[in-house]
Amino acid sequence: MAATTLLLTGDSLTPQAVEDVARRRRVVDIHPDALARMARSRAYVEAIAQGNKAAYGINTGFGALAEVSIPKEDLMQLQRNLIVSHAVGVGEPLPFDVARAMLV
């Protein structure tokens, strides 16, 4: 019997469900209410980014540069740089099931 699609709600994920996604390739979908909450969160962060009040890592640098204001026209690059700076790897790629577990 095929497993049902795992519907991510933001509050119902179990260790068993993670294992099903990772090891048995259970299909995953996101509940519309969770998508709406994500959209509201994004809108909130975008509003902060467009404002003038400093918000760590949104419109300021990171770490020692936390007090440095980043110009609005550079904010997209700031966020891209953050992701790229963490995208380096060491050693062999993770096994497929481990990567799926981490993503879910």
C-alpha cells in the first residue's frame, strides 16, 4: 500500500514521518495555511527591509558587521551572500535519504 502524501502544516511533523520521507521517499506537500503563514512572514521581513529601523541580518551585516547598515539596493545581494557563504561542503555528498530528511 502506497503511503499517503505528507502534508506539512508547521506543527505536525513526527520522527516517523521524517523517516518515511527520507527512507521510503514519501511525497511531501505544504498545507495552504502553512503557505499563507510563510507569505505573511515574508511580507513582514520585506517591510522591515524597506524601512529605516536596523534589523540584524535583514538590513545590517552579520557578526562583527551587525552595526553596519546595508543600502536597500544591496539587500538582495546580502541575502544571497549569506546563503552562498554557507554553501561550501567538506567531504563526500550526504546520502540521498539524509538530504531528504534534512530538507523536510
